[in-house]
Amino acid sequence: MKDDRNQYASSGRIAEAFEKRKKQGRKALITFVTAGDPDLAATERIVQAMIAEGADLVELGIPYSDPIAEGPVIQAANERALKHGIRMAHVFALADRVRAVTNTPLVLLLYVNVIVQYGADRFFSDCRTSGLDGVIVPDLPYEERGEIEEDAKRHGIALIRMVSPVSDDRIRMVAKGAEGFLYCVSSLGVTGVRAQFDTDFDAFFKSIDAARDIPTALGFGISDGAQVRAVKRYADGVIVGSAMVRTISEAKNPEEAVARAIAFTRELRSALDD
Amino acid sequence: MDGKRFGRHGGQYVPETLMNALGELEQAYDEARMDPAFQAELTALSKDYAGRPSLLYFAANMTKDLGGARIYLKREDLNHTGSHKINNVLGQVLLAKRMGKKRVIAETGAGQHGVATATAAALFGMECSVYMGAEDVERQALNVFRMRLLGSEVHSVTSGTATLKDAVNEAMREWTKRVQDTFYVLGSVMGPAPYPRMVRDFQRIIGEEIKTQLMELEGKLPDAVLACVGGGSNAMGAFHAFIPDKSVRLIGVEAAGDGVDTDRHAATITKGTVGIFHGMKSYFLQDDEGQITPVYSISAGLDYPGIGPEHAWLHDEGRAEYVSATDKEAVDAFCYLSRMEGIIPAIESAHAVAHARKIAPEMPEDSVLVVNLSGRGDKDVYQIARYMGVDVHEG
């Protein structure tokens, strides 16, 4: 079966996912979960449940000792997951099992040092074998992409690029030649739920839309259905991370964590579709 | 080199949100660097406010006791605020003022950089927030109070290992949050470009003064320059002017904690591997999947799992040597210098003194060894007393 699934160009799965929603006149939902929080078996069930409830792409966060782009919620999830001794082999095995039952794109969110220490060539080869589609590396800006870009390309893994409200004249440069989707950071600061956004989204997306030739997704701080409704018109998709991790973390047991992920994904999906 | 790299090390590995800010900083710094008015203001402040030049003191008792090289101490401990950190802070805060920023933030380990930043912020009427690991807040309580006295907020960082590395994480997160109105005063020759180069330039005066002063006192270059290394700013400041002088041995002393063969040390070059962290490529203490490993040293200022990229490059090139001293050797040296010369060194600087005690006796009597005494030890007295108290119990 592995050979079959590798016939898809990996960024092809990402493009197809956005294309499918576009044809429906809808927006894509991207959800995030930290691998190994509360435990690996629960993560696997949560990912499958999110997909079943209408997530179009799932980001798997690789727990890291020093996640400098993360706010307190995902930092705490990272610490819990690391206590379980999560290693890349576990994550690849998890992706492999999920890929066996779904065609939904899966991407990793991780820090560049994890890829570099693993060995970029071996890393992206294992990504391909496990049916992963892309990576988001928050501490690897455009200028430093040469660190891993060739290896990612060789194995057909999309290196997702990010733009932020203070990217200004960098947006054109970053958007040009971007793969998968363009990750549009909603506001300054680290990940984490926000009560409101100060960003002028009209101006931000005017610059983005003039420069991009792939789908866009808006993330950082989007925390519930109401916020999804308020921002969904700007991009082709929305990304919900910390709010998902928080609701999972409030569960008393893995069973409840899965149930919470289902309920929250449902809320987000209906906010996108109504 | 484009000013962002030192050989394979350095770079700018930070979130997209910080990239334009780093670009603006780089441009503002390069303009200031070439501006005689900026340099004149910095020179005047360094002299009139910080007390430069710092003394180069011939340690006669130590020289006689060790019986080898003639030992000189570069007295950065005599600077205003008690360490070399003020050199860099005055430069960066002047730059912040020039860029129109009204708020500065800083990380601190031992508290010396935090105190220096709080001091400069007070002088220039700027708002100041300092991030400090909760463990360091505990072991450097006096410096925490000093910072608050100077009008700064001190944020105790409880994430991760609650030491210097985590303080840097939190300062970087805060900078991402308020990048438009905030200037990040980074305390060492580390982090993303242009910080390693800029901090080195502001600290370079240490080595320049050593060169001039020693020429007057001995009529020659030193045979070796010794300095402790955490992130590496006092060492880079002492070394940089001597890099072209190949006859001068440059020796950085890392913190060996309980010993480099235990898992409780902070000897980055001795035991680390190349990786990417805190915005730079350099040597780090990490596991095979890139997780940064917890480090340990009695000295909060050396308790860091990485080292500045220019040091990593000097190591690769073989131009500087990196050795280590244990907690015990540092505490012994702390007591030794106090009794021998009547100078209580910072526990960080005591690591360099410890290595001087090892190599001075083996050097010829007409040779000259300069030890950079990066800070004074008042802040450490309580902790050393506790350390020695434990020794007594164990005995």
C-alpha cells in the first residue's frame, strides 16, 4: 500500500484539500494537536476524530524543549508530551497509522534543530515514507530555508512558509514560490488564544492576495466558533491550535480528550460552513 | 562573511515576525557605528558614567605564589554596576534611543546584565522589563532587588529549567509580542545576527585597553588571555583585539559544574555538538533529536547550554582554546583570589582564575598572563557561604 500512497505528490494532497472546499464554496479547517499529549494513543484517536468531523488538514506538533514561538498552552502540552519520552520514531509511526486510513493531508510543526539533528535527508525521507505532506518550522525564516529546503524538495515534502502582520515588504518575497499553503500569522506574539485581534486584516490580506499563488490559511489565537466566523472571509482556511490543545488538556482522561476534540472540531466546522 | 555568519556559525533563525525588526536593528547599528557623534557619546558615557578605562592590575601576590607567568587582572569588576555587562548595555541603549524606542527588555542569568540594563534604562528614562529564570531569582536575590530599586520590572520565568536559557526564550517571546515599540537588549555575543557582532563590538574595548595598558606596563603583547565563557561576551571582548596576534593564546574557560563526565555541567564546546537554537547556529548541549539538555553550574551566568557563534568559529579554526573548571575549582579560586589579592571575584570570573592557577606555574617567568576579571563577587557571597556550609556538613 505504501507505494500507492506515494504516487500522490505530497503537496498535491494539500492542494486537493483546499480545492475540494473551494468547489463547495467553503473554507478549509486546519486543526493542531501536540503529539503525545495526553498520550500517543489518544493523539492518534484525536487526529482521526478531527478528520472525521471535518478537519481538512491536521498539524501534528512535535514536542520541543524550548518552543520559542509558543504561548503557555502549547508550552505546557510540550512539557507533558516530553515527559512521556516522545521521539520522532513514535511520531512517524503514528503518521503511518493515520495515513493508512485517510487521505487528509498531515503536516508537522517543529523547530529546525529537530530536523537538523535527525539529518534533513533522512528526516524528509521518513516523512515521505510515513505519508506526511509538509512541515511548518517557526524558527526557520525565508532567508535560512537553505538549511533544509533541498532535502524537503527531493522527498516531495512542502516547506510551509509564514507571513506576519509586520512582514510588510517581505510578503511578496516569501509568497513567491511558496508550497502547500501560505501560513498567515494573525497577530504579533506567540501562539495562544486572544480575546481580540488588532491587525488590520483588510490591508494584511490585500498585500497577501496580490502576492500569493497558493491557498492561504489564517492562524494564531483563533479560539472559538465566533472568532472563526469573524475572520473566515479573509483566507482560504483557518488554523486552530492553542484552543484545541487547551480543551484537550482540560479532559480528565484520554476518553474525554477525544470527546472534547470531536465537539470542538464540530463547532469550528459548523462556524465555517454556516 | 556577510556580518551574519562566522564560518558556518551564526545566522538568523527566528520567527518571521522578528525578521524586519532584525533588519532595522542591523541597519540602525551599522549607521550608528559609522557615526562619529554616536561613538563620541558612547565613549563619553563609558568614561564618565561607567568608569572606563578599567584598570589592568599586576597581581604580585598571585604571581609570586604560583611562580610562573606574570599575572595581570583586567578589572572589569570595577566598572559601574560591577561587571563588563555595562559596556554592551550602554551601546545598545544609546542605539535604542537613536531608534526612538522607549521600552527595553533583557534576559539575565546571574543578574549582572539585568542590573546593567535596568541602570541604563533609569539613566535614559526608559521603561524596562527583565526576564530571569525562577531558579536564578532565588540564587541571585540581591540583584533582583537591585533591578527593582532601579525601576525595572523583573519577571520570574518558571518554564523549562527556569534558568538563563528559559529567560532568553521568554524575552524572545515578549519581543515577538511587542516588536514595534520594544528594543531587546541581548546580553551576550549570541542570538540572531546582528547581535553577536554588535555585542562583540561593544565589548571589544576590553581587549583594546589590555593591549594599550600592557604595552605601557610590559612593552609587549600578553602570552595568554584567559576569560570565563557562558554565552561568551566578556571572553569575546577580551579576545577580539588579539585575534590577529597569533602569538597570543586565547583561552575560554567553561563551567564544568560537577565535572564534564557527569550530566551536571555547562561545558558547551567541550561536550556539545553543532545545532540551531536561540536564533543562531553554534555548539549546544543537546540530545540526538535536538532537544536542548538541562545544564548545571554553580554560576548562574555560565549556566547556559550554548555559546556565541564567533567562539564556535574560533574553536573550529583552532584560534582559541576552550577548557573548563568545576564548581569546586571555581569556589576554591573565589576564596584564593579573595585572600591572595583582596579581590572578591564573581563566581563566573573565578572559573578563569581557577584555570590561571593551573597554567601560570607552567609558563616561563618572563611570560605574561592576563585574566579578565569580568565581575565582582558581592552578589555571590551568600551562595558561596551556603556552598561552603554544605562542605562542612559533608566533612
